Amino acid sequence: QVQLVESGGGLVQTGGSLRVSCVGPGRLFGVTDMAWYRQGPEKSREWVASIMSGGVTDYADFVKGRFTISKDDAKNTVYLQMNSLKPEDTAVYYCRAQRSPGIWSRSDYWGQGTQVTVSS
């Protein structure tokens, strides 16, 4: 069962931009924290950015100043705007939402991922 659905990935040149989106159940937006993760080739999944239910954001150091996480509760969608992309940003990007508000756990909702490829 897929609870979250990502889209918007693709191929982009170094220095370019992409915006990936994640759509989920309306009941999650406004009450649960959400996050973007990514997994590059031969790498483990790593955290990229988070947005709390109230809108407070946080970012991994390697994307700070380049990526922006946001959400539109009316559209049941969380976004990750990616600017100044680098080849090392190439990865499958995943959306995560807390199953229980305020708690990150193994039972959280995950999407299937969307591929982002940055060429040199």
C-alpha cells in the first residue's frame, strides 16, 4: 500500500532547478511533521529537510541555502524546491510523514520515491 506519492523528478543539468512534490492523505497535513529523504547510488538513505506541522523547517547542511521545503495543506502536498543542483544530488527522493503526530517511528508513511538525476 502506498500512502504517499512523489512526483516531479527528472534529468537536469548542474546548476539547474527542480521541484519535487509529495501528495498524501489530507488528515496528515497541518497535524504531522513531514520530511524529504534521498538515497543515491550505493548509499544509505539520508535526511534532506523537514517541515513541522506548524511550518517550521530544518535542512541538512549539504542542501542548506539551495533547497527549500514547503507545503500546501489545502492541496495535501509537500514540496522540495531544489536549486543550484550538483551531480552529488543525484538520488531517489522520498517523502516521509509521521504516522503519530510529533513522533518519528518505523511505522511512518513513506512514498515510492522519485528519481532526480543531475548531469555534469
